[in-house]
Amino acid sequence: QVQLVESGGGLVQPGGSLRLSCVSSVDITSIYQLGWYRQGPGDIRGLVASSRNTGEIEYRKFAEGRFTISRDNAKKSVKLQMNTLKPEETAGYFCNAQENSTSGIKQYWGQGSQVPVPS
């Protein structure tokens, strides 16, 4: 069982920056993928960025050049640095872990971090 605890959410002004952090209860070197998702008001939850234990990193197009995902195995953590935030990016941001198992992929979620960006 993987528990993910997030921190770093909060109000940020348009054009500002924020860094989200997510700490795992277990060693993350064997966790296939760590990522960040977001869910705005009335929206479905969607991927922002992901980091695999193969070294592969993926960003959704809106995040390229502004957001950076970083994985620290020693600290069992994954961070998301977000720059030049926009009001339409107001959302709950969720840390996600995907672990391979004999019965398939298991997913775990953090508690969510609210990031309001006022217009």
C-alpha cells in the first residue's frame, strides 16, 4: 500500500509560481510512474506531467516550458514546479503513483492540493 502526502498548494496570483510536493510512504525506485494530475471546476481529472522510473518524462502540451516535474528517490518524493500560472489553471492538483503488480497496475492518489489563481 502506497500513501502519498501532498504539500505546497495555495493561492497564487496570475503569472506567479508555485511548487507542489508529494512524499511517498514507500521507496519509489520501484514505482513505475509518479505524476501530477489536475481537476478544475466541472472538469474531469487529467494528466499534467509524469515521471517514470525508466527516466522518461512526459508533459501535457499546456505544461511544456512552464512546468517541471522532478523525482527524488532519496527523499521518496516528486515535485511539480509551476510557473506563469493562469486563472484558468485554478484546480485541485493530485499526486499519482502507478505500480506494476502481478494483478495489473495499481494506482494511488494523494489527498489533493487546491491551487486558486484569481482572475
